[in-house]
Amino acid sequence: MALEIAALVVGLVIGALAVYAILYRRMFNMADGKARQLFETQRSDLELSIHETYGAKLEEWKATVLTERIT
């Protein structure tokens, strides 16, 4: 009887650890996916901002150079 109880307890502990490991891995994967998505969004926003800012500066510089060449 005592051996059966010990085996049952060991089985329950092993089962609980397995469930914990599965749930932990799922949560880790979800967090990793959300972090990647946030990173990609921020990177895209930053790239767009850089292109807009320095594209405008480039056009301004071109206009200045053109004006200097004409005069």
C-alpha cells in the first residue's frame, strides 16, 4: 500500500512538472513572438522617420546647390 502511494505521488509530481514545462515554454514563445513583433514595428517606424527626415534634408541641400550654381 505504501509503495502504491509513493508511486502515485511520484507520478503526480512528474506530471505536474511536465505540465509546468509545457506551459512555461508556451508562455516563453508567446512573449518572444510579441517582442519580435514590437521590435519590427519600432524598426519600421524608425526607418520611415529616418527616410523622411534625411530625404527632406537631401532635397533641401539639392535646392541650395542648384541655387548656388545658378547665381
